[in-house]
Amino acid sequence: MPFFSVVIPLYNKEDYIEDTLKSVMNQTFTDFEIIIVDDGSTDKSLLKINSFEDLRIKVFHQNNQGASASRNKGIELAKANIIAFLDADDIWLPNHLETLKNLVNDFPNCGLYCSRYQTKLTKRKIIKHSFSDVIADNFRGIIPDFFKASLMHRVAHTSALAIHKNIFAKYGVFDLDISSGQDLDLWVRIGAYSDVAISNEITSIYRFEIPNTLSKTSFLKKNLIDFKKFETLEQTNKSLKQFLDLYRLEYAIHYRMAGSILNSKMLLKEIRSKIPVKSKILLNLHPKLLQLLLKTKHLLKRIGFNFTIYQ
């Protein structure tokens, strides 16, 4: 039995899957299997995978159902007790699995094992994510307040964490009824009841610079997280309330942008945290102007200027 099962959901990533797989093959810790769940790719992704002659790579196929269904299938097929996820266009540094293995060995009873990660905004600009308001950049161990540490940047990034397989039996897998935010939903479910350990090493790169990373699905057609299922937990966990209020605020702005003022106001009524002045200004703008500002924000991010309106 391998130590890790590496689960990679795949859909039309012919330009990136080779680099992603090479980053797995270059790991200093090599006791792993790779489970690629092809979600009905129509490009040359599978041809790129077939160029790798390694018995650790196992490819499974399904009709197009989305990344969450692919990850759930990978969890089901995994032989290892520890599962590490990797998106088909992200990159692991050579120390990734070794760092997570050491974290698992040193803190065996955690729900999530997270490594530090960077975001590649452009071909030339990579930003590091710090959680220094709660944990120092050199901190390694169990995070004293997982949700507070995630207020500025999310600690749990899908391509930079590992999970005991039995955790899914306790808290469930990716919710297929949610079409946007399934990973957030699962990390909240696990983090609310379990310790979360973090390494002090950067081991993963999220590639934001890749074209078409943003969803083309209309916001009004997305099935979002039902925050009400966390209401009881929020009553006793102030940091969780603050954390989820950030996403209520984000969704409220997107609802307004899409012209659904009623849904926007309903979410705003659930927020108890202080809303930043810049967000209040946005919530009073015309939807068309909001759409223009969002496009400008994404353009600026793609040329290397990163900022948030939710803090």
C-alpha cells in the first residue's frame, strides 16, 4: 500500500498536465500512486498522460460531471490512507509530499494537513500567502485558530493539503449539490471539528495566470453554499462566523452585480461582522458598473496587482 494517493481531476488541460505530472514525478518522497480521473476530456490531455511510462499512474474515465465528482471518485479508488489533491494545472515543488508526510507523522490526529503555497499571478510575478496575524511565517504545527488564520488568505488550498481517508467517512466528501465553493464547504466541515496542522515550508504553486481559470458560468446559475447549515456552529465559533461572513459579503456583491438585489440583501442581513467601507460603496453601485470594476480587477491581477475588497 502506498503512503499517498495523489488524486488529480482532469478536464481539458492538455497545455498543463505534463508540467503538473512532472512536478509529482520529481518529488523527493516517492511512495505514492497517482489517480487521474478524466472527466470527459475532449482535447489531447490523455495523449500527454500516455507519454509517461510509470506504473504508479492510474487513469480512470467518467462522463463530464465536474471536479468534485472527479475528486470523490479518486477518494473512492484510493488505496493509500493519506490522500493529497492536485489540480491538473497546478505545480508541486519537490519537497511537497515529504513535507506533508513529516507533518502527518508528527501530528497524527489532525483533520487537515496543509503546506504553505504561492500564487503565480503572471509569468514573472509570484506572491506568497502569509497568515502572520495568527501564525508566524516560520510556524509549524497545529494552528491555534484555523478560521482566524484564514481571514486574509485561506490556509487550506486544495493543491496544498493532505487528508486521512477516514476523515471523509466522518465529515463527508465534496458536495455535488454545490457547483461553486465545494472545497470551501468541505474544509469548513472538517476544520470546525478537527485540528489543522500547517508546515513552515512553501511546497505548492497555484497557477492563476492560466487563461480561462475564471468560471464562465453565470453567477445566478451557480449552486452556492447554504450558509444556514453552519449557523449553530457560528454561534459558538466567532472566527468561523467572521470567515463565513467574508464569503456572504463576496456572494452578496456578486448577486448585486448579476442584478439579483433581493438575494444580495438577504445575504447581507446574515452578516454580523463589520463590512469594510469600500465594500459598502460597491454595494450601492449599479450592476453594470460593478461588472466593469470586476473586469478591471481581474485585468490588474493578471498583470501583477493583487488586492481584495473584502478586508
